[in-house]
Amino acid sequence: MPHEMPMHAMILAAGRGERLRPLTDHTPKPLVAVQGRPVIVYTLLRLARLGMTHIVINAYHLADKLVDYVGDGAQWGVQVTWSREESCLDTGGGVVNALHHMGNAPFLVVNGDILWNGDLQPMLSTFEPRQMDGLLGMVPPPAGGGGDFLHDATTGQLKRAAGHPLGMTYAGILVVSPAALTRYPLRPFSLNRFFDDALQTGRLRGFSLGGQWADMGTPERLAQTEKMAWILEGL
């Protein structure tokens, strides 16, 4: 029997953006512009083209500015639901706080500071909730750096290997089963805790993403994204 395809998505957009200060002192990181357009707009457009029309966005730092700009998402072809946080819950706590918006089916989680142009449909089709709690999108590490995980592209098996020259890097794109997160308390914690728990039980896998990928989470990487012609591709 075919499993239920993920149809909802969440964008992690609550963080302070410490590494981009002072730019993020007055601008939420998802509204920082890349090639003249806030980075979150690229994400909304990519998700809309994927058929992800129900999108939850969490907000804490400069939340009013972010909510005022994005609104209900209609101008980008999506329906946005907001998950406001009274204090920053980090990546894991932010997802747990939004579970009541997501339903019972697996869903996609995307970091608010990344850009990509590859088709995520093959990754969504690979997620198997009977065998997996989470499926991480994997990309080669930035030039000159090591990866986060050793990844077997055939089986999807992952092993922590920080800085390994043959490693792959987590892309900030995740398919997750909501049932796997219900046991976590509603308090600040990193998704890395969930990853480590799922690794221990053999229920975390990786998927090698196609296409190009970048993040704009530091001044150096933001400057690099300004020069990448593919970012506007297909939008």
C-alpha cells in the first residue's frame, strides 16, 4: 500500500540570525534580500511549485515585521499559518510547538536561510514512515570544508562524522513523521537532539539532493549568493 505523501511544510524562521548581525538587528533573517528578493520568498515560491500549499512559519525575532511582510502568503500561491513563539524555542522546540497545525501525515521542514533549485519530489517519495522518523536532505559540504555525516547513497544510512572530508552536509531540508516528535517536551531544543535519537534507533536516513543549494546565514555566504545565477532559475 502506498504511503501518504507529505503535503504540508514548515519554514523555520524564528531565529535571531546572530551570525548576520548587525544586519539582523533590524531585519528578520528571512527578510534579508538575496538578488533583490527576501530569501523567504524564494522558499515560498519553491514550495508552491512543489504543491506544498499549506505552510506553517514560526516567528519570534522581529516577528511583527515578518508577519506583516508575508501575511497569508496568497501572493505567492500558498496559505500561510503562523506559529508565534513567546520565547525562542530553537529548531526542535519550534517544530514541536507547531505540530497541532501539521496534521498526522509526514511533513517537510525547511530552514529559513537556504536556497535551492532542485526538485524535492524524489525525496518526498522516498520517505517511508514505517521505517523512518526523519529523512534529511544531504548536499556536498562547502568547498574546503568537511561534512556532518557519512551517507550511504544506496541505503540512505547515516553516521555522524563532523568535519569528515568524505562527509555530506545536512541541507536544512527534512521530512519528518509528526508521531516521532510528540514525545518531546515543549521547550527549547535543537533538531540535532531528534537526529541523534533517531540515529540510535536506526530510524534516520539521508537523501542526496539534486540541483544546486546554498545558504545565506553568514556575511560571506550572503555575498556568495548574490553572484549565483541559478537562484532565480524557474521563478
